[in-house]
Amino acid sequence: MTSFLKVIQLHKNEATLIQRAIKHNREAQQLLYAQYAPKMLSVCRYYISDLQYAEDVMLRGFFKVFAHLKSFKGEGSFEGWIRKIMVRESINYLRKQKLVEFAIEDVEIKTEISDDTLEVGIEVEQLQQLIDELPEGYKMVFIMYAIEGYKHQEIATLLKISVSTSKSQLFKARKLLQERIKHLNKTSYGTN
Amino acid sequence: MGQTEFDKDIKGKLEQRLLKPSEHSWDKLSNDLKAIEAKNKKTNLKRMLVAAAVIAALFVVYFNVSKNKEVPIIVNVPTDVESNNEHIQGITKQEDIKVVVETIIEQTPKSTSQKITLPKNADKVVNKIDSEVKPEAIKVELNQLEKTVSIEDQKVKEVVAQINELKKLNKEVTDEEIEMLLLEAQRSIHAQKIMQQSSGMASADVLLMEVETELDQSFRNKVFEAIKSSFGTVKTAVVQRNN
């Protein structure tokens, strides 16, 4: 009960902060930034290997957040709304850098999916490094699908690719990532 | 194909991570926000100035248009006024205005409401008539008109009596004799009218001019109507007597 009341209080505080931030209250904007920036920098970092560039992208995202705060209708969580903006900013950044290339050929997607679980011992930074090493196309589709929870149709629209390309990129990304994790585990812990 | 356990594990690991932004990241964002807000304020100010200028321009244009626009005036005027426009345009003095009023009263007792476009001078004259002609003056003019009408009636009676007398004496009355009687009566009426208008003083020139005028048709008609009715009365009396 106490935790439920805390959530209500937090939501009320957040709504008040948003209203003040809409009116260009700098203090409210700073509080919202302080609350969400660490999470959003991490989101941008999923896509962008360089932390400095990821931060620049995050700042551009927050700039848009505050500039268009009036358009936030309160439908869904505020964090989810900010997060979508960050994902789009990251995709735009990669597009501008011409780092994204999608293989045109569609591979045969096997219905058999390796459902290996992640080995317990792997660190977040190691995992991030493995994701960074994926081809940009694989990486984007994998993060959007596996971590952000987008559907293939949404990914296809956002990345301007076909649904089948999105599916094949995801399949390849998973396969490659699993192989590399296995390889990492072999070299680090001597398992398998 | 949904999220696999592998996907969920990776998501779980990555979601726990929080990355601290650099120390000056907020200052950088704050400066950018200040800049855009200042720019928006300037843009809004410019837009307001442009809007105010447009509104002012529209107001000036509307004011000028409404000022220059000629509004058609609806006035109650006699039917003949339109034909007398040229005459009205030249009238400026108060005496002339009195004459106009008299002419209007004499010529057309019927007034009709109709839309006419008067020239600018006519507007002034109409206003002048409204403001300067006093009701007392109009009353005097109307009294004179009534007197004139009563004189005409009296003369009609006189002429009919004279014709009846001639009938008794000569048994036959020629057209020339009737014409003579009518002319005499007409002259007499004109003379009395002139006397009334010039407060008892008759001008010789005016008298001469009036004598030269033709016999008024309305007066002629009145006389013939009177003779007809008297003839009808006599006829009825004769018929009743014979019965």
C-alpha cells in the first residue's frame, strides 16, 4: 500500500514537473533531465558505439523533448515517450553517418530458433561490446526488436526496409550474437 | 516469432545499466533551450507586429472605403421631384425653397415613397428645407392654397349661374359665349391669386403674363362638371313633374 502511494505521489510530481517544464521553467526541465538522462544515454549507447556521440544524440533528443513537450498527451508513460524520441534520434544519427547498410538478399529464415539463455557470467559492458561489433543493420534491428520491443512492421517503417528484411536481419543478428557469446564464454571460462 | 529467452536475458542485462552524462551536458542543453526560446520570442514579436500592421492597414482601408461610399437615401418625396431635379440643383436661397415647397404642394397632393438618387447639391437643399423652412410658413402657404381652391369653386358656381341665365334669355348658348365666360373667370382667379401672393399688391407685368396664359384645363373641367350636374338636376325635376 505504501509503495502504491509512493508511485501515485511520484506520478503527481512528474505531472507537475512536466506542466512547469512546458512553461519553460528551467528548474523543472533540469529535474526531468536529471531523472531520465542516465537511462536515455544508455538507450542511445545501444545504437552508438562512441559514448560522446551517444551523449550528443541524447542532448538533441532532450532538446526535442522540451521543445515539443506540449504534444505529450499523457497517453502512456513519459519515459516511453522520451525513449521513442531517443531511438529515432539515434537512427537518424546513424543514417546521416551512412553507417547503416542492409543486405538486400533475404535469407531463408529457419523456424528452428536457438533459444539459448544468456550465460550468467557475462558483464553488461562485454555484452554491449558484442552488440557494437555487429553490423549496423543487424544491430539496429536486434536492439529495436529484442530490447525496445518494436514489431517487424514498425521496424520496417522506421528503417524504410521490408518486413522480410527486418526478420532476416534479426535472425542473422541473433545467430551471430549467440556464436560470439559462446566464443566469449569459451575463451573466458573454458565452458562448452 | 516473438522475443526469445535469449532476447529477454540481454534486455534484462542492458536495462539495468545507467550511464551518467558528462558534467556540462545540462549547461549545454540549457544554453540551446535559451537560444531557441529567445528566437521564438523574437519570431512571435515579429508575427505580432506584422499582424498589427495588417490589422491597422485593413482598418485604414475599411475606414476610407466606408467614408467614400455613397449611401443611397430613402426619402418621401412627391413623384414629380425627380423631374424637377434640375430645378432643385439651382436652388440655394430661402425664398426659392419656399417656392419649391409651394410647387410641390400644388402640383401633386399624392406623395409616393420611392428610392431616388439625388445629386449632392440636392441633399443640401433637402437638408436646408428640413432645417430652415418653419412649420408656420408651410401653414400660411396651405391657407393660401385653400383660399385659391375656394375662389375657384366660387367662380365655377358663378359661371354656371351665368350660363343658366344666358340659357333662359337666349334659350341657346353658343360655345363662343361659354369660352368667353370661362376666360373671364380664369382671369379673375389669376388676379385674385396674384393679389394674395404679393400681399394685396398686383404687379402689372405679372397680370399681363397671366392673362396671356391659356385657360386652365382643371378649371374648365370643373365648370363642365358643374353644368352637367345642374343639367341632370333640371332633367330629373322635369321628369318628376311630368309624372
